[in-house]
Amino acid sequence: MYTGTYTAQSAAEALRFFEENETKPDAVVCYNDKLALLLMTAAISAGYHIPEDLAITGCDHSEEGQNLTPSLTTVSFPVYELGEASVEKLMKLIHEENVPAITVVHAQMVLENSCGCSLTKETPAIYFEQKLTSQIASLESSILSSMKMSAEFQNIADIDEAMDLLENYVHSIPNCSEFYLCLYANWDSVSQHILELTENEMDFEPSQDEIILKLSLRDGKRLPECSFTKRSLLPEHIYRQSDSAYLYFPLFFKNKTFGYIALAYENNRIDYHFQLVHWFMNINQLLKRLSDAKRTSILVSHLEDIYTKDALTGLYNKHGYLHRETLLLQEAAENQSTVTCFLFDLNRLKYINDHYGHNEGDFAIQVIGHALSSVTRSTDICARFSSDEFYLLTMDYTKEDADELLTRVYKYLDNYNKISHKEYKISASGGYAQSTPGASLSKEDVKALFSKADEHMYQQKQIFHQDLDK
């Protein structure tokens, strides 16, 4: 007895092992047809004539073994009978019936030429050769199709767009009558660590018990998307309208689970094409990429906020302002809009810092930031450049609009002071300057406008201090 592996080298070593034995064998019985064919190849290469010099038999009745010269004597492996007997026993157990401890199924001897039996084959090997050629061509086509799918998936950035593309490929699955792609509700969820790191809160917590039927195709038609609970692998209405047997395939990437795919074939055939292996790999990689893209988007957005936003007030910092200033000036020039520059400064910041501490000074700055956020438009650019100085760049403001904005800021702070329990009052001085409507402004022109706004603001600050001295 010799124990080998499924390689040509192992088969050659097995042959040498038998040759070196004192009594050379007349025949070798192999564990299965694959080992038998390897040993037969090694024996013929060494100059043996099969079966005259050495008889060889296999076990499991492979198609390859039956279409060689000499054809392989083997034993049919009763796969179908095993499955049938297993299901019968399972059904009896489900119905609480007694079943025997052992059930016997019988294999059949298949006598061919490799053991010395002179039998004439009923089917010429040419048919098998044509079949192999067709299978190779089909496999090549499958690989090319998979490569095309993978390339097209690379450009997908949205799960709905991905399902539209996948639908086209599903129609090419031979004899497939039903196709369902089910995703867990939290398939693209971001880890709690990332949420905490980016100070992000989920709009809602995905249900752990919900499944989304994202793509549903039956008899060539696409059904509406829906959701259902994990009580069953598919929605109940699908089971009620079908008597199909389904094959289920999990969708996952390493330790990340996405969901699964359910397939059914015409006439309840149990089918599985090699092409689907590549398909599922492509779908898994697509879902992983979309999931990673969501996480990356959150991280990039947070990084952008760190770079462009003022940590204390949440307004833009100087970087954020300069980045958006160009866009606003371009839009203003295209629409021939008036550009208005506002400048605000917190009154008596040094006094608050000296008497109540810098934490209170920071708090006062935050209040000014909230006041500006509450009165500005979504298209305005409001920024804190340094300490207690705030810049506001706007377009389409009339002089009346600008005066009203100042009034609203002052009123916001006045109302705040009325309800505040702080020992100090928070106030600000503001000023603005406007461009001529339709003028094309450069960044230098904007600086000049802010200088004028600064002069206007300084006048307001002088008035504030004069009132304070009284």
C-alpha cells in the first residue's frame, strides 16, 4: 500500500515503490479515478503497457476515465442514491419516525479495458473531446465576463447603480429563474470607533433584525425592493408564490458580513456554474469597497472640518474662508451681484479674560459665533480669523439688508444678556462695506472692502466705549 498525493511526482514515486517490491504487482487498485489516471500516466511514461504489464482500477466512475485508451475500470459512486436516502431519513426524523442506524446503498462495477477486459466502447471518445473543447471555451468566456464585470464595478460609487449593473449580468446565468440579493440593514455600517473619532452620530441605528431585499429578479422581471425580518431567508410572499428549491450563498469579506444571494433554477434543477464563483467574489469586493468608501468619506469630511473649521465656534477659519472666497466672487461676477463685507469684534474681551478667566472669554467668543450663525444665509461665508475677530462675506445684500443684519446680531446679544446669569455682558461692534453692483472684484478689492468695514466697526466700538464711560 502506498499513500500519495494528487501530483504527477507522487504518482511516479508510487510506481517506483511498487517496482522495488520483491513481488511486483499484477494490478493496482486506486482510491479514486484521479489517482488511477495519474498512476496510469506515470506507468505509460515508464514504458508499461496497460493492462498487459499492469492492470489499474479506480473508483468513482469519472467521465475522464471512461474516455481514454485504455478506458478505466472503476466503480460507480452512488451520489444520487446517497442523497435520496439521506433526504428520506431526514424526512422520517422530522416526522418523528424510526430510522435504521445504517442505510446501505450499492455501488456498481464498471468493467473497462484497464483491468484486461476487452470491451468495445459504445460512444466514441470524439464526443468527449468536443465536450471538453466546449467546456474550455465556456470557461474562457466566463473568465472574460468576470473580468469585464470587475472592471465595470470599479467605477461604481452607489449601491443602487451597482444593482442596475448586476441585473444585466444576472440575465446571462443559464437556466436561472430567480435571483435575490439580500443585504443586512447594517451591511455598510461604520464602526463605533470611527464615529467617536470623527465626533459623528448616526442618524438612526440599523435594525439587527432587518434584511433588505436589494435586487429581486423572477422569470426575467425585476421586482420592487423591500425589507423583511430575519424570521426567514426570503420574504414570505416569495415563498408563497413559488415552489422553487433555493441555493444560498453568503456575501462576506474577511470578518465583515454583508448578506447573501439566493438562486433558483428552472424545473428545480440544482445547478452551479464556475462563473458564479468569480461573480460572488466581484460582488463581495464591490460591497467591501462601497462600505470602505462610506467610512473614508466620514474620515475625509472630518479632516476637512479640522482644516477649514474653527474648533471653538464651528465657523470657518482662515483656510476655510479663503477656499470659499474665490467661489463666491466668481458667482457674484457671473450674476452681477453686490458683495458686502462685514467685520465684527467682541467688546471688552481682555476685561472678561482678566476678571473671569480665559474659559469665560472663550465662551463669549462662542456666543458671538452663535449670533452670527443665527442671522446669516446659507450662501454667506462667516469666519473667525483670530481671537475675537469675525469676517462675513456675502452677496445680494442691499444696504437695508446689511443694516438689518447688524440690528439682528445686536438684538440676539441683547436678548442673550437678558436671560444670562453671567456677571458680565456680551456685546460686539460691527461694520460693513459694499461693492458696486456688477463689479468684478479681485481678492485685493475684497481686502479693501474689509478695511472700510473695519473703519466702520471701529466707529461703533468708540461709541460703545463712550457709552460705557458714561
